[in-house]
Amino acid sequence: MDYQFKDIEQKWQQFWADNGTFKADNSSAKPKYYVLDMFPYPSGAGLHVGHPLGYIASDIFARYKRLKGFNVLHPMGYDSFGLPAEQYAIQTGQHPLVTTEANIATYRRQLDQIGFSFDWSREVRTSSPDYYKWTQWIFMQLFNSWYNKDADKAESIAKLVEHFEKNGSAGINAVCDEEVLSFSADEWNAMDNRAQQNELLKYRLTYLRESTVNWCPALGTVLANDEVKDGFSERGGYPVEQKKMMQWSMRITAYAERLLQGLDTIDWPEPLKEMQRNWIGKSTGASVKFPIEKTAQNLQSATHFIEVFTTRVDTIFGVTFLVIAPEHELVAELTTPEQKAEIQAYIDQTKKKSELDRMADAKTVSGAFTGSYVRNPLNDELVPIYIADYVLAGYGTGAVMAVPSGDQRDFLFAKHFNLNIVPILDTQDITTEADPTKEGKYINSDFINGLTYKEATAAVVAKLEELGAGRAKINFRMRDAIFGRQRYWGEPVPVYFKDGLPHLITEQELPLLLPEVDKYLPTESGEPPLGRATNWKHPEGEYELSTMPGWAGSSWYWYRYMDAHNDAAFASKEAIEYWKDVDLYIGGSEHATGHLLYSRFWNKFMKDIGLVVEEEPFKKLINQGMIQGRSNFVYRLVDDEGRGTNTFISHGLIGQYKTSPLHVDVNIVENEVLNTEKFKKWRDDFANAEFILENGKYICGVEVEKMSKSKFNVVNPDDLCQRYGADTLRMYEMFLGPLEQSKPWNTNGIEGVFKFLRKFWRLFHNDAWEFKVSDNEPSKAELKSLHKIIRKVEEDIERFSFNTSVSSFMIAINELTDLKCNNRAILQDLVVVLSSYAPHICEELWVMLGNEAGSLSYAPYPKFNPTYLVEDEFAYPISINGKTKMNLNISLSLDVSAIEALVRANADVQRYLDGKEPKKVIVVKGRIVNIVV
């Protein structure tokens, strides 16, 4: 029977599901191997061919590791909370759960048909209460913890309280708010509970604070920086403004140094690690306090100085102005009446820009003078205070000391506002731009004149510390992570408010379930959608109305896979100790400074409090490249008045006409040839289309773009599985190119992979398509071909070079076909080797070879024997009078005379000679034999 891939694939997918073939054991004696994919958000569009790329690679590796004797955990689930489902709910009134469930059903069907070896018994969904119960529980552990700098780890808040009760605040070295109180044990014990809880909130790893956020009124939610582009929401294109809100935050900054150091211990792509290093942004410098000059306009200031962090404290005598963020808490107080209108206008303008836009725009010079001044703490000179959008309130102190001679942005600002530019080094050239050199000796710099950079830096820091005006400091660019969204479809925060203070619910009250609401919009008074819930109230106060951000549930999900149905813990101690961490993680680099950073943060915290055993969650990470769309175009003829007609010009002829290109559905194009009849049915307005053809065909234009429904270049894996089968799709996606590289999708080459699998199937069958294999001893040539592919595939998979394996498979099958190989011993090992790539066809052939159904997944990978690759024979081309007549395998150990004698004696050679006696026999050892007659 010919290769009936549809029947075969359905049969084995059902078998795997019915028999739990890929179910992992939490207590196996085998060595463990944990292979993980970044789990998908189940969108309504389902999968296109770009999505399974990483899944196919991880599945090949997982299947291979099983063959190599490992107990493999290869799970899958869904990151199922998110804004898209909520937006759809707002538009349709349908509960997000309904659309999410429908989308998950589509994803599951598509994933199953590609033949992944997932352990579906461990499936997780972040929106399921039995999952988010534990997300809420982890939040509670963070709330009940603080970071002890001396121990360099998180500790229980109860331990901090115990210290306060015995010693007061003395001796505490914590990551905490700037404005913590100093108190004795007696003073602490005399405080009422409200005052104590207020103070503890300044130490907790998750806490409330007023933050500047990207607020989108139309969506009614706070957006992350990567969800905002050019002042508008990426989803929907709605205006976004900067707004101050009381928000939950997490002290990821407590882990900044450990997050940085941990990068040296993990096998991740260097560009991704560099992205995290830059995001964390460690810098060594100094903190400097600039005293505020008191004027009639800013009387009664509670704060007497503006603090800045600088990596170039040596340049302090070149400071000619100070810049603070438009959102800085002192702006209103520092603004004089004369400057109020200008300052307010500038603040309003800044609100329209996202923080990313503000940081990226290095060319536009803008700002406004507050009317107030500070004094340089080292020379007492007055320094004007400006606001400018290139300074962000949440970065550092929200203020910078401007040195226009050494910083180009400050230089442009000074030129724009006609401010002084003071050279501070005798080597500086500031004729046309700033010069940040550290070479030369200092000038115009008081007591450091004549010193070098290192000498000057040490002297300035010492002086600042002597005056109490500054100190040496290590700073990190990374900010604490905002942990709240004003939307519905997310995890409720397990907190209620009583007398204005947050309190945790009890563990017995978990999970705090999402309540029903009549609409998924903010309330008329501006509260988040949860404010619409009726009878949703804690017995002692009001629940928090924000929900957790999208990254909450994805920051620990790999642990839930270890023990997915545990009701008593997020995962058992035994399961965690067995699986430990993820050995291989595959996913996109776009998560570098989001999910991957937050996951490392939560993992380190959970290690600190004894919940997990490893410091880093993901040992090895691979970023798969993107599969880009290959768009096709038709060319509409445009009339003399510029209007489009219903006539379409083939690509090679468009130079002769005035045309307009239109995207066309790639699924009605094959090898760039348009199916014109399908085109007419594609859209009603094309029903009467006419075509100007080339050689009887309509040839489309081609361009590589992002795969997108709007460009009609989305290729659905369902269609390809239906037409060619899942095994063909799996191998073809790997064949397209190296896993880490982006590459354009081109369906044109898939036919070749399908033909290869058919040729492989044919090895096991005779000309009548009857299954027929022999039990003869394999020939040397057959063994050589087999062991070449055993070694090649093993090496390729271990280094994740899947595309080169596919090419090698094709070569091996061609060799065995030429050898007319149908030897059971050869073919059975070949089935095992190929099974990671094309599991369905291999499962079928494995059983046909007489093996037990389902045993292929755990069969031992064939052992490579190098002796079969040692060349001890050579196929000599035998020529008569210079014309090659045949090849003859002759041992390489024979000398020239023995080779000549063997050739002369060969029956086929004698038949070619037809009784003639050779005049001469020329033997070039290891090359050729030429007989002259």
C-alpha cells in the first residue's frame, strides 16, 4: 500500500493520547531531562506555520533524549490571561473565559495534529483558579518578605518585626524605600498597629507606591512600555498619557546584582544576556545632594536638596544647570508664578509621550525653566533648575546634573537655552560638540585642578563625604516592577483594604476568584472593572480592584508542570527536588527584559525562602528565529485617471503598463503562478477579473514580510497537514534553515520533503507496495550508510542543527535506495533514528517490522560503530580504451599486480573484452583501472 499519511497520523495521534505514551514519571531511576517551550497565549487566529517552529525543535530534542535513556518532561499549557480576550469581551459582551476556552480548543487541535510528544496530563492554564490560586499565594509570600542586604537574600517580615521589637531600626541593612524612619525598640513598640504596618510597607518586597504609568483611557488600563508606540496603544491605536497612580510594585531591584551575576552561570545566547545586562544597567558613581536655594516662591519646602546620581562626579565643576523629570515630586513647589504656565504646558505635552519615546528621542531639544535654583555643594554657585522629558522620574532620582562640556544632550540643551558651557579638562575640544574625554588635567575645577581623572574622582568623593553632601554609590538603571493592571481578565490580588492599609486574605480563602461583572469596562467613576462586581467584598474591608499583570502567571509556571494537580502546594518538595530546573528552554528573544527577567527574579526569591532548589530556572535557552511571510502580489491595471480596473498584469509585463500592486492570498499561488479561477472566487469584486498573461500563466510578484492576515501571507499548518501530513511539515520547517535564524516561508520546497518520506516508505515495500523486508546479513555499503546517519543525526541534534540532519536523511535514503536495501537490521535502526523528526511514519513502520506498538518512543538510540566507516574497499571505475564500462569493488589492501589479476579474471570484464587480449592494463591505485586493447 502506498504511503497513506492521513490514516497513519490519525492512528498514532490517537494511540499516544489513549495510552499516555509521553507521560513523565516524577520518580524514575533514569536521569531527568526537562524540555520546555514558552507557552502560547491562545489567540483567536490560531497557529500559523511560524508558531510551531520552536515546538518542533524542542519535540525533536525531547524525543531524542527519550531514545538516549532520559526521563523526559515535555509539557505544554496556555498563558491564558491577557488583554486581547478582554478587548473582545468589551466589544461583544462575551465573557473572556468563553473565547479563551474556544481558542484553547483550536490550539490543542492544531498542536495534536502536528504530533508533539507533550505530556498533556500536566497541562496548565494561567486563568484556571486551581493555577492562579498559587500565583496569588506566591504574591502573599513576597508581601510577607523583605530583602536583607547583609544576608543577601529575602527573609520573612516576621524576622524584621522581631528585630524592630528588640533593637529598633538600628543595624538594619535592607532594600527599602528612601524615607524609612529611625526609631528605638521602645518607640517601635509604642507605635500603634497602623503606624507599624505603614512602616513595614516600606520594606515589603511587594508594596504600594505612587508610580508614573502609561494610562490608556480608551482601554481603561495601564500599559507596559512595549505596549505603547509613538504615544498610542499598540492594540487599538488609542492615545496613551503619563499618569501618576497608586500601584502595586515589586522590588526586583533588590535582586539586581544577583540577576547580573547569574547571567554568567547559564547557557543563553550572548545577545540576550547583553540585553538583560543593559536593562539592569549597573553603574558605579556617586550620589550628590544639591541644596535648594530658598526663594520667596518656594517657602516651607520639606526637602532641602535635590539628589542626583552621576558616573562622572569628577565633572561637578562643569555643572551649569540641573534637569529634573516633569513628574518629579518637587516640580510644583519649585515652579515660580512667572513660570507656571510654561511648566504646565510642558508637563501636558510630556504626558502624550511614552517613556520609551522619551528615551529614544535624542535629537529633539525641549524643556522649561522652573524659575528656581540649587547651589553646587562644592563651589556654592547658583545652578538653574529645568524640567525636560529626557529625564524620567522612575530612573535613578529623577534628576541629573548637566555638564554640557562633556555630554552631547546637555550640550545641545545649553545651546538651545543659551546656558554656560564650562570646559573642565585641558584636552577638551568643545568647539562644535561635547567632548566626554577623561584624558588630560582638570581646569576650572577648584581643588582638583591639575589632577588626572582617577585622582580627581577620589578627591571629589572624599570632599562630598566630608561635607555630608554625597557619597560613592553603585546604581542600577532597572526600576521596581509595576505589578497591577486596571483590567478584568487577570488574577485578583489577594488583598483587602482596611483603614487605608493593605491586608492579605488568609491562605484558606485562596483562590480569590474573579467575580462576575456586567461590563468589562472601568466604572463610571473611573475604578477598574472589578469595581462593577456586586457583593464582592471582604468581611473586613474592600478588595483590591486591580488585577495582576500579564507576567504574573508566567513567572513560575515551569514548577507547576512538575506537579500540576497538587492541591496542597504549588508543587511538592519531592517533585521539585527531582526535576530541579529546566534543562532546555526554547522561545523568542522578545521576552528578554520581560518574562525572562521576571522569571529569574521570582525563582531567586523562591530559592531564598526555601521553596525551590535552584538559583536559576533555565539552564540552557535557545531563541528560535522568526519564520517570515512570503507575500505574493498581483498588479492591477490603472486607467488614465488613476482608477484601478479589473484587469491584472502578470509580473514580467508590468513595465509596459501603469499598475498598482495588491497583496493576494498566498494559498491560491503555487510556484509564483496564480490560480486565476480561485482568484476570481477569492473576492466578489474580482469575479469578472481579466488577466494579461506570460506564456499562458499569471506570474505573481514576491516580497518577504512579517506573516500577517492583512498581507494575506499567513500559511495555516492545518492546510499543509491535510495536503502533505504532519511529518512532512515537521521536517520541512526544520529544513528551512538554522533554528536560530529568521527565514522566509516558501511552500514551494515542501513537495521535496514529502517525496523523501514516500521514498523512505518505499524501502520497506516491493513494487506492488507490499511490505517486504529481508533478514539477510547487511552489506558493508548498507552498514556504512546507516552508521553515517546514526552519527550525523546524533551530532546535529546535540548541537541543535536540525536543518543539516534533514539533508543527511535524504542522502542516506538515496544511498539505500540505490543499494536496493530492504534489510531488516538496517531499516529498523533507521526507523529509530528518523523517529524524532517524523514520528508517525516511523511508529507505523516500527510495528510493521514486528515491534510492540508504542515501544518506539523508548527504544534505545542505535549505537554508532566507527569501524563501519573505515574505508577498506574502493569502487574502481573500470575503463576500456578510456571509456568507463563498470565499477568493481576491490580491497584497498591489494597491490597493483593483484588488482590487475583480479580485474582480468572478472567475468563481466571478460565479456566486455569479447575474447580480445589487453595490450596493457594501467592501474592507478585507489583511483582507476584502464584496459587498453
